[in-house]
Amino acid sequence: MKSKQATFILAMGLACTLVAWGKPLAVIGLFVVSGMAVGSLYALGGVGLVVLYRTTGVLNFASGAMGAAGVMLAWQLGQWGWYEPMTWVAGLALATGLSLFYGRLIAPHLAARDTVVKAVATLGFALIVLGATSFVWDDDVRSFTLPSDQMAIRLLGLRVTVTRLIVFLTTVALVIGIWVYLEHTRMGLQMRALANDRHISSLIGVRILKVETIAWGMAGFIAGFTGLMFGDLVRLEPNIITFVVIPSIAAAICGRLDSLGMVLIGGLFIGVLESLLTLSPWLKSVRTVAPFVVAIAMLVLLQSGNRLLFGRDE
Amino acid sequence: MRRQIQSGIAALAFLALPGMAMAAGEAKVSCGTANGKAATGKPIKVGGIHGNAAPGDFSSSTDAAAAYFACVNASGGIHGRPVQYMVENDQWNPELAGQAASKLVQDEKVIALVGNGSFVEMSVNAPFYAKQNVMAMASACAVSECFESSNIVSTNQGPLASSIGAAMYAVETQKAKHVSCIGLAIPSVGNWSCGAVEKYMASKGLKGSSVLLNPGAPDVNAGLLEAVASGADAILVNLPAGLAIAFLRAAQEQDLRDKYQWTSSTPLYDESVPKALGKYWDGKMFINAELTPLDGKGADNQHWRSVMNAYAKAKSPRDTFSQSGYLSAKYFTQTLRAMDPAKLDDRAAVTAAIKKIAGYRSDLTCGPYYVGDSKQHMPNHAGTMVVVKDGAFKVVRSCYEYEGPYFQPLMVTEKSLKLR
């Protein structure tokens, strides 16, 4: 598998090089840093998806909608004059609450169903949450800012705000922290056992509801954090934030819904390739397909293996 | 949310005091002969189509038209008959847009459409309106088909004229040499309007370039970098307000405010924009306004506000599209009142009367309104420039007519109608 990962990284590096070929290095540097900033957001969303998938077997299409609801609440409370950190806490709490609501009340009823059915059910929940969010906050001009937007450093000519650095560093920290948690703690062991075989796990005494609740809570918190960052760095529009889950899923697929390190690398490559495609007069109009091209490339590479993406229990 | 709570309270108050509220409105606002009698008799059927679904709401145009018609009905109607205004929502869905037009024109047999506002409806229905010989007096147009069809005429300018107006300001006042137009990668919107900006710049011996953003791409940073890489000295933001704010936030993140001249087409002329932009852009963001400023003191602008206050919901936006919707409904009513009462239900006669409109004037627009029997309609091609200042807008250039190759055929039409 490691050789496939290396092949993937080489292929992506080659694709980026080809797209950027012939352009001044200073310009390429700007686009690479800009792409990494967006890519780290995709990776952040992807990490949340993989954490949940590895522990519950649910590919959560609703994570974007949960994050969107959270950041909209944070914005609203800010408009009402709430103390800023309290608005962030409320936004994170709403996203986490929505995730726990689904994880405790809906997901257990679908536990025995196929993985695809579980994923599609979350898509339905995403549309419900998006509908409710759009109903409460109708179309209007809004912006959400964080104090860290005012501070920045220069990197390859591009001004990178502290908010973007926070996103990148948080993603890296999450990848490391969650890997340690899953591999080296008792709860992490139980989570992996649960994901591997829910029935046998319950027979050997794993407290399924407790473990799943923790997993849904973690995923909701990450979704809320991603929503806050996306609302600040990209756009405060519920439908845009909701469907950021799509490039995040592409990033998650790069890690086979398993390897957090590859999710980070995949997310960054998606962002960089998407950004560099702007330099091509022929390809810039199709740059939105970059996440899918990257995901398909990874899927093709995985074809020779025997690991099914949606078939953990088979 | 606050606005919805407020409107909920307002609705309760309205339910509690219906007589008082309407009586007060009717006493102050008149849209007709002011004989104090509400219109009776067979309704005159008029349609309207707007787009309202994520990510945009164009319903303020039909809201304003509905408010004006309600005012007309309360003021004696048209030759004593009330207007029955039927509004459909295309939800940005071409299939629904086609169904809405079919329902209104073929099933309900409306004599005209008034106040239409959509990205989708005009592109889908322009051939249908021509085939059915029905006129659409639109108010919130954003696509080329809306301005280049035989049976659609709008009171608003759309992105092409408004962008050229902004580019003119950048060239004539800010002395820009190279304007980079940031538009949407939709052929009949961004390519069309930014392409016209490029032609305008070329006609002045200057350089124009376009950066077209995919509306589905969440990241706008790459588009900003592309504009920077183009070597432009002025950036013209020609995007829907939400996307424009995101683009300007990205520019703020790179601290580009003082490195370029900044202008925008009308979508940023919205009362909520100065707050969303923040202090960073104070005095630096220049925006084209298609119609008269929202706080204009002209009689029609004052009347528009009064009609909205008396007959529209409190939450209905008081924006440019609302002004346009009011104006379309006013011109339509004016045309029907000049017609033979016996022909008010004759769609062909109404279409002919609308096409004969020439020289209607209002303080809401800088120039005269006309229709004519033409395949290109853009009567409103002069506007105002405002700057974001102290959390509001300040006029920096009053009514000026736009220049460029696109407007040449319009000038010929206006000369033939003796309007210039």
C-alpha cells in the first residue's frame, strides 16, 4: 500500500508541475500557498469524515451542513452583541449537538444497514439541516470575521493570515492527535474494534453507545470548527459551506477513508491543483473538477488491491 | 433572524389592527385618480416571475410591483378595473421557469408580465414570449437574453451596462489604464458583461481583461491572484453580492486595497453591504448604481418608499430591484390607462401599446424609458456612482451616460424615437 501512496504523491506532484510549467516561480509560489490554504480546509473536513467512518462506519455527508448551521449561529449571536468567544463556543456547540442528535437518535436505527444506505441517510439529514438554516437565515449579504484575520506573515510572496495558519496547524495536530488516540488509547482500541465488527464488539463488552457518542461528538466538533473557518476564510453562505463536504470526501477517499496522513496530503494536493489550474487558459474553467480528478486517480490506483471503500463489514 | 422576528411581531400587529393599518396607508398613498373608491369589476390579469432559492432572492422586484398594483387597485384601478397580479417562483430551475411562463401566459391568459426578476427565466422564456406575442416588462435582469430579445424590456440595467458604467468611472475619474473585470463564468452573464468592458476599454485605446469565477468553486483566492497576475491597475468586481464580499475579503487578506482602484457593478449597492465590507473599504470601494440612490429625494423615489411602506411586507427589501419593480408596474399602469378600455383584455393590443412606449420619464432613472419594436432593449443605460463611506453610501458622480460599442444601436433607436 505504501508504494501506491508514493505513486499517488508522485502522480499529483507531476500533475501540478505540468499545470505550472513555464510560469514564473514567484507566480507559482503564490498559487501553491493559496492552494495549500484552501486544501488544508478540505483536509480538515476530510479528517472529520474519516474519524467518524473509522469508528462508526458512517460516511457523514451532513458534516458541512452541521458546520454551516454552527457558523451561522455564531454570526447571528455576534450581530446581537454577544462576547465573541461565546459566539464561537455556541457555533461549535450547535454543530456538535446536531451531530450527537443524529448519532444517538437516528444512526443506531440504521446500524445494521449497508454502508451506502447509512451514507445516503446522512445526505437526507444534510438537506434538512440546510433547509432549516436557509429558512432562518435567508439570502443576505453577511461576513464572519475572526481577530486572527488581522495578523499575517508573508510566505512565497503571499500574505497568509494567522487564521489560515491555525487551520493548517490544527489539521496537522488533529491528524497526529487522532492517530495517537485511536492507536494508543483504550477508547481508540474500542472504536477500531467497533468499526471492524459491531456485533462481536458488543459481545466482548464494548459499550457501543458510549463509544459511538464520543465519535459523533468528535466529528461534530470538527465539523463545527471547519464551518467557522470556512465561514471566515471562504464565504458565509450555508449552501456553499454545506457542499464543501464534497471536496472533503475527495480528500477522505485519498486516504482510503482510513489513513489520516493521506487525507492531509490528498486535501493539500486537491487545493494546490485546483489553484494551479487557474494558470491554464484551457483548464481554468474546469478547475472545480480537481477534487474529483484527484479522488478518481486514487480510486484507480486502489483498484488492484482488495480493500473495498464501502465494504468494511463484508 | 432578527428581521424575521421583527416581521413576525409586525404581522401580529397587522392582524390585530387590520383596519387601522390599511386605512392609514390608503389615506397617505395614492396610485391613480385618488377618488377614494377601490376598483371593482373583472380583474385585469397580469403575471410576474421571480427567482427565489439559494443562493439568491430576486423577489423584491415582484414584491414592489405587487405593492404598486395593490395601491392602484385601492386608488380606482385601471379604468375602474382591478389588476390581478399573479406571481410565480422559478427557483432558479429552467424547467420550473418554463412551467411558470406557460401557466401564466397559456392557462391564466395574462395580458403581460411585469416585474420579472431572475437569472434563469428570461433565458428560458424569451422565445416563448415572442411566439405568444406577450411583453415582459422586467425589473431584475441579469442575462443577455433579457436585453437582446424582442419581447422583454427591463427598467434595470443588468451587469453589462452597470459594469461599463463602473469601468468608465475607473477610466475617467481614477485614470485607470487596465481594468480587470471579475465576473461569473456563465456565458450570458460574466462573459457577456466583462467582454463588453474589454471592448469599451479597447475603444478608448486602453486594456481590459476578464477573470471569470466558477460559481460552484468555493475558493476565490485563485481568481484574485489571476487578476493580480494580469497586471491591471484597476479591479472591477462584477459579481453577485455574496461572492463579491468573499472576493473583497480575499483582497483585504492580501492587503491590496491601496494597490488598485476598486469599482463594482450594482449588486454591491445594497444597504447591508457597507457593514459587511467593514471599515477597511471605507472611501475606497466605488459602486455603480443603476437607478437613483435609495435615499433619493425625487417624487417617484419618495412615492416608491411610501407605496412599499403601505402595501408591501416590512421584510421585503427596499433595494434597486424593488425600485425597478415599482417603475415597471408604474409604466405598465400608465400605458394601460392610456389605452381604449375595451381593449384591455386583448393581449395583442396591450403588446402593441407597450412597444409604442417612448419617452416615459422618472426621477428613478437618469434617462427616458422606451420600448420600440426592436430585438435589443436597454432603455436604462445611464447611472450614478457612489462610494462606501462611514457605513453608508455617498454619491460621487451623478447621472452620466455610458459609452462604448454596445450602446451604438441603442443610440440609433433613440434618435429614431426622437429621444436624443
